[in-house]
Amino acid sequence: MKMHCRSRPGCIRKIQTIWTPQRWRRRARQGNPRQVQSAIDKLEVLASKAPGNPVVQLNLGRAFAAKGDRDSLAKARQHLETSLNLNRDFVPAELALAGVQLELGENAMRGCELRRRS
């Protein structure tokens, strides 16, 4: 699935409708924060055993994003970028990364454009 946009505001709207960080935070709040941390701990073990697995990196990035604080969002970005480096056409990781970049106040479209050129 590729996302084609005619204009930059159109792309940002699509990213914002697909990526809803509130959904991840809501899940984190519904559960026990210790459960979120437990999931992160388990995913980190998996990532150390299978460092070349983009799905594990994606889920680890999503788990960090669910925490919502700035340090966790930075870690989420790092894992999502790793996922995209492992599989450049991995759309779920690209969408999640764009959402994290929006949460961090970064230009999500610039990152997408740079990845597409290389």
C-alpha cells in the first residue's frame, strides 16, 4: 500500500487520520503502565534475539510511543527508523514514524520525502 497525495496538507491530513497516537495512549492508560513497560521489556528481548526483524522493531516503536513522553517518543522514532532501514517498503512503520514525528513537532513529510529519494 502506497500513500499518494496531491498536496502537502492533504498528506498531513491522511497521516493524522491513519495514525492516532491518542489510540495508543488510550490503550496504555486502559492497561496498567507496568503492563506497557512489561511489553517493552519483552519486545527488547525479542529485538536482541532477532535484530533483523522489522515487525519486532515496529512493535517496539509502537510500545514506546504508547508511553507518550518525549524520551519514549525519541526511542520510538529510533526503532521505527530501524524498522524502515530493514524494510524500506514497510508502510505500517512509515505511518507510525510520521505520527511520532508529528507528536515530536518535527516535519513528518520531509522525512518521508527523504526516504523515498534514497
